[in-house]
Amino acid sequence: MGCRNRDSFTEDHTCSSSSLSDALLLTTMCIVGLPVDVHVKDGSVYSGIFHTASVHADYGIVLKKARMTKKGKGNTNVGNEGLVDTLVILSGDLVQVVAKGVMLPADGVGGNITGDDEEAVAHSVCSESKTCEVENHTGPLMDAKQINQSSFDSPQDEKIQSLNSSHEADTCLGQEVAVEHESTDSTSSPFDNGLFCNNAPASVKTDDRCSERSTSAESVSTNSTHGVDLISESQPARSAEISAPRVTDSSRNAKEFKLNPAAKTFSPSFTNPMSATSAANMVYIPNSSPVVPVASIQPEVGFNTFASRPSVPVKVAQYNNLTVGNGGSGSQFSQPIVGHVAHRTQPLRYATHYTPVLSETAYLPPSSPAVMVGRSPQLVYVQPVSHDLIHGATAVAPVSARPLLNHVQFPKQQGGTIGPAMPVCVPPPVLTSGHQPFALQSHIPLLQPGFPVTRPISVPGPNGFYGTKF
Amino acid sequence: MATEGANNINPDDLAVGCMLSIRTTLGDEFEGHVVTFDRPSNILVLQEPSKPGPRRNIRLLKANYIKDFTFLGHAQDPLDPNTCFLDLTALQAREHVAVRQAEADAERIGVGVTSEAQSIFDALSKTLPVRWDKTVIVVMNEVRVSSPYHPESVFGGTPAANDRVKKVVIIFLLLCYDASKCLYLWHVKYHIDCYSSMCTRVACA
């Protein structure tokens, strides 16, 4: 039954007995990039990422990042000492390939062509579709260029290994490429690879790919003595890959700070020059907003930026300019928010920008003295509260009992602070609006939920500044 | 039902859709659903019956390594030609991600180190950036933990970072060593003392 269903598949057997059947080709494609276990004839098992296979008569395969997981009887040239960057397993050595968790196309893998298209390609071979097909099934299958690339770019840590002698497989690869290249030019090629027809852009590169592949396959067959010309084109990508994992100094500093805030940047006196990293952990008081007593939170954003000033009437509401400036990230609280929010029971929360710092009592003594925080023209008086409280205090939650967090989040200082010096003090009883005092005292367990949750907070009373948006 | 020698297998018996129980010459035994048999390469593609869901195990087996097989039944063709299509870009992306992941995993494995060292590395890596420098664990690019990976083997870095690494190492040792074993009692006691003194110092600070 199944064989009858595959009449189109079996046509290529009559045309080209040397190529794999389409079903095998399809299955091979489905396991590209998946971890596989390869059993070889001596009983060894190699695990690696299935990279490609020879689609010629011999079914040799190539694994990436392979390692021996089971030692066989025979002595192989591939030890179990570590990871092999590229492992070529010849057809003669191959016993079976086991891929786990494969989703066959019939099970719903998305693709680029529909069944009708595939059928049309399968039955009417035109030069255009043929170009497409060859490109598509040769590209990911035998990307020998990558093998070559990896062998030349960093030979000290990457190597191609082939079980026993790889020369046979290399020859096979070279032949395969030649055949494929021929099929690219010939419209009457017996290849019937309609299954793998892709969309148009793939066919654009066909000639280049084939020529590259032929060159690289040749270099593979000569076992890494040719192909120097490929280095130039492969080098940038390689170097990019190498450089990618490296961290810049700033990011490393940030990471170090995250891990060890006191060691690097914490300083009780902010008159010291501050790095960008340290600046990100300071309280920022926008000097352009003298009065912002009323707190509100935007449900869409979930946070806001205010400065508080106790001497201002409670009901005067004003956004400071920083709100706009930080609106993109929307995570900045510059000051504790106080105002006409007495009945609110939900704390305002910071969102994402604060670097969580592991609690280290050595760096963050709970009984730390009052700290003057400021940048040259400004001063912010921070109450003698723990840093955790600093973070929590901005929430201006009603005094409630919540467990202390294990991490401390510092308000971030952003932007320039240009303007007149404006010392801003936040004494413990800040502004209250009647019933509930919002205290910022260190001994009060202003506590936070276990994880930051941005909660929309209702703003009592109409406020013309917010309009319909809020 | 059908049991044949490896050299006498009739490819027609390996029909698509058959459920077979196969034993290989290497001793493996499994059941599979024949997806295809490719004569040129002599490869039998099997899909293993597995748990519900679209993902299954696929075996590509060289037919000449089949010692014997048993016909279990017949089912539908696993591949529907009308729905066979692939997203090559996704395949390439998948491979790229897999290779990257394998590289990252490989970097986490110390070469020539004990399992205890690897465990300490793993413990440190949960909260701190670590890497191997041969057999030395480098934490935050500044603190080095060398063999025998005890607190006294922690060198370098700022005092705070050094203390932090020491603390992780101590906690790891405390958690991993079985205090009931007399052999390690002295060891545990030593580390408890270290940890207590450290806590005292921290509290004083």
C-alpha cells in the first residue's frame, strides 16, 4: 500500500539508481540538526548533531560535535576523550542512525510548498525547479564548505575526523557534488527531488553554492590541503562567532556588579566618580520637576517616575519630564511616590530595569547609616533604610508585613541631571493623604512580594493631566 | 513470522508500512514501522512506535546488519507524499542552534577533572559566571578555584568576590559530604568552622 502511494517516489529509481530514494532523503532532511546516536560496526556509538549525509549511493553521514558514548570492540582513530567537531562516518562503518523525537513532515512540519506544488514538481521537471531542487537538497545536506571552514579557521580546536580512513568518503563527496552540479545545468537530469523544492530565493544561489561545494568537496577529498581560498569568506563569520561569546568590559562590569556590588561600585559617598554601572544604581531625582506629590501608575506601563516633595499640596499632580524620557523602558521610579493614594493597597513596583543584586549583608547592612545620594548639583537624602527598603519604599505600599526579598534592587539613575541644585529630602513620614501614613522608616518592614510584579494601581480622583490615556 | 538470514533478506519484504520486530547482528532488538527501504544504500528507515504525539524515534538501519526480523502487522504508510514538505531555513536554524548549544555544553565540562570538581563548577555556575581554565575554575574572570577545590584553594579576586566564592564552595561541601561518615567529619567540621567565622565576619561588617 505504501509502495503504491509512492509512485512518484519510485520514478527516480528507474532514472537514477545511484541516488537515494526520496523517502530516505526526506527522512535524512528531517533529522538534520537533531542529536543522533550512530552505531558503527564495531559496536561503538557516537552521539552528535546530524549535519549531513551523502546522498549518493553510499550513505555516509557527518556529525557535528560528536562524542563517543559507547566504546566498541575495534580500535578507532576517534577516541572518547572529548568532543569531535566534525565526524565523518563512512557508509561502510555505519550500522544504524537513531534520531529521537523526530517529527516527520507528514506529522505537521511546516514548509514552503504545498502538496500540489510538490506534486507538480515531481511530475514535470523543468530547469527552474530543478535548479531549486538541487540547491535545496544539496545545501543543507552536504555543506562541505562548513567542514572545510571549520578545519581551516581554527585547526587547533576544530577538526574533522573520520572513522578509519576518510578518503573514501571524501571521494564520495566529490563525486556527489559533481553529479549535482551536472544536474543543475541539465534539464533532463534524472534527479527527481521535487519533495524538497523550496521557494524562489533558494534558487538564486544555486550556481554559487554548487561551485563552492565542488571546490570545498575537492579540498575535503585532499584532506585539508586545498581550500585556502575559502578561508577569506569563512573567516568573518568565524570570527564573529568567536567574538560573540566574549563580553565587553562594560557588560562584564555589570555582571560583576550584579554578583558583587560592594566590591566594585558601591560607595556610600557619591562624590566619587561613578562609572556607568554605578550610575545605574543610584537614585535619580529629576530636577526638572519640582513638584510631583501625587502618585499614579499607568496601567499600560505599570510604573511611573515621580519626584516627591513634601511641601507641595497633595492634590497637585504633575508628571515630571522624566516620565516621558523613561517611557520607552518604563521602569524608572525616581522617588518614592506619595500623594493622594491613601486607600491604595497595592504597592507600585519596579519593572525590569533594576539589576537584581544578591543579598549580601556584608555589602548591605540593614542598619546602614543615612546616605547622601547625589550627583553634583543634586542631593537626595535617603533615609537610613536598607537598600531593599529603598527599593520597596518607592512602592509606597501601606505598611504591611511581607517577607524580605533575597535580592536588592537599586533605583537606576539615568539621564543627565542638568539644572539647579535641588536637594530633595524624603523624611520618613512623607506625604500622606489623610488616613494612612506612608512611612519610609527603616525599622518598618516594608516588604515586597517574592518577585516583581507590575500591578496597575488605581488612582483615586480625577486628574486632568492623565486624560483618557490613563 | 518471517525470519531470514542477513544475506537472504528480500527487500520486497521490507515493505512500507510494515510493523517489524528486528534484531540486529550487534544485539539490538526493537520494533519499528517501515518508512522506506532504500535499495541503493541498503538502508531501512524505521519509525518506532512511541508515546502519543507527533515526535517519534527514527532509525536508519543498514539492512545487512539485520540478523532476523518478525512481521508484526501492517499499517499505513507513515509518509504521505502529499504532505511531505520541509522548511529548509528552519532546519538550518535548528542545526545552528544545536551546534551552539553543544558548544556551550562542552565548555562546561572540565577535562581531566574529578566529578567533585565538576559538581563544584556546576554549583558555582548557577549563580556566577564560571569557566574552566584547564583544571582551574575561574569565577567572574578573577577568582580561581584550583584543585582540590576546597575553600583554601580559592585565590584571587576582590575580597568580597573571593569570600563569596568561598562561601559557595563551603556550602557545596557541606551539602555534599555525608557528616555521618567519620572519614569526612573532620572535613565537615573544618568547613563549618570556616563558615561560622565567615558569618560572624559578615555580621560584624
